[in-house]
Amino acid sequence: MVSLDVVHASNARLRELGPGLVALFVGGTSGIGEYTLKAFVKHSVSPRVYLVGRNASSAERIIEECRGLNKDGKIEFIKADVSELAEVDRACKEIAAKEKSINLILQTQGNLNLRGRDESPEGLARKFTLNFYSRMRFTSNLLPLLRAATTSPPGFARSVSVLGAGHEGSINLDDLELKTTFSTTTCADQSITMNDFMAEQFAAREPSVSFMQTSPGVVNTGLARELPFWARVAMKGLTPVVKLFATGADETGERQLFHATSGMYPPAKPLAGSAVASGVPLPTGMAIGTGSDGKVGSGGYIVSPVGDITGNAKLLSDYRAKGVSQIVWDHAYSIFERVQKLNESRNAS
């Protein structure tokens, strides 16, 4: 466990990475994304932040509150429903038109609705798209900007998917997109494990950038608003109990910012000659994390709410031996190609 004192001390040193860090927060108009965005703005020097989400009024509130945290920060809202990949592509194009590099991508998009397989016009389950496809698409689309950030000081670039690290479940290799076997449980199990492999595969291909899936633990984020009435009533009744062991907003934001910026989770090959290319330098006595492939500092990490390396090692090892990591990678890109052709056809008609 990384102590909260270490977390605060590390985040306070974020300014050592210099002014003008560029960050993207997807799903940052509430909950964990909002908490982490505010922590990033508070601790960085003249940051440029892109906030992607659906709720414009929440974005306006967050932007106004961030002005009080850092008057030199610049935050721009991009309204998009990223349960559709066309919207992901549009948001990425807007960012790429304005920035040559990006230092941090942090994604928290998701929902808690119980509607079953809610299919988008792209033929994909919206919930599964939020949990996996959209996250991989953002990272894939913006790889050139992440790569560019590693070629000049501070040389720091990282992509973080906040979902359920450590709670991996089985993957249905006969139904990778959950076309016929979708349920809330199967979606969670499959998307969490696929996020692990996403980080692992990107890290192997992009050794100057670090990638990770983290878990926030139990946090009262307000996502229950998307549940049906009976479930919201039940959740409200459980709120006093949940508060006893839930992590507060400030601590959640600070801990996720630590995961997103600490040198504890370096890329495999950081920019030579830069003390901060791996992130905020670790204090004496702290060890670099072990990647999901079992190698220290390999660039792809599965991280618990308190900063420890986690993950269902046996499950992932068994899948890895069967080539599932590569299968997941190939599947995602086949989905991207299929959806792109579909959208091009729809736009042409």
C-alpha cells in the first residue's frame, strides 16, 4: 500500500514536470474523472486540459471550480457520447487539430444502468463500448500525440483506464463483443480483463509510453442516478453503510493522480536524459512497479486503489499462454474497421 502521505508528497512535485502539460479526461464531468481532473489542475503548472463528456452544465461547473484551483490552467469541454465510436473519433480529431502532443489520457467513462444489451447504431453494446472499445479507441487514435510527448522534455506520457483492476473475470472467446451473451456481470468480467490486455499490448508496442488499468475501489460517484427507481431507492438506503468504507472524493482524486503521474509506473524505455520522463521521481526506498507481464518496469500495469500491483495472475497467465492477449488486440481492431466502414456508409447515404 502506498501511504496517503507519499501520494500527497508525490503530487505536490508534479510541477517539476514543467509548465504546459496536456491532459485528456474522458468521462470527467462527474465522479472519479472529475476528482482526478481537479487534483491534476491543482498540482500542475499552466496545464491544458480537455474534458470529454455528455453533461455540459456539469462541465461548466467543473471549469469554474478549477479556475479557483489554478488561475493559469486552461480547460476545454468537448461534448460527446462516447458510447459510439464515431463520437470518439470526432473528439480525437478535435484534440489533434489543436495539440501536437499529449502527456496524459485518463478514462473513466461508464454507467451503472441495468437495461441489458443497449445496442448503438454501430451494432455494439453501449455499456461494453464505454468500458472497453471507446477506451482503446481513444488511446489508439491519440498514440501519435502520446508518442510525440516522449520525444522532448519532460518526455512524460501515460494512458490510464480506471475500471476494475484486480477483479478480472472470464472472457467468452466465442462472443468477444457480447452479441448474444451480454449481462451486467459478463460485461464487467470481460471488459476488465480486456483492459488488462489492452495496457499490456500497448506497452509492448510503445515502450516510451506507460499504460495501466487501475481500480478506484468503493467511491460514491453519483452513477446510481442511471439505475432504475427501485435500485436508486435501495442504494439510497445503503448510503450510510457505504460511507463507512468508501473512499472520499479528495483522496480518490489524489490517489488516481498518483497512479497517473508517479515514476512508480514507468514506461519500458523512458526518454534518456530526463529525470521525469517516467513521471514524478520516487522517494528513496520505494520500488518501481512490476508490469502485468511479470517484468519490473515493463510499461503495462494493473494497479489497485492504493497503488499496489494487482490482477488475477493465474487467470491472466492462462489466457496469455493461449494467445488471448493478442486475440483481444486483433478483435478490437477488427471491430474498429467494421464500425468505421459502417459509419462511412451511413454518412454517404
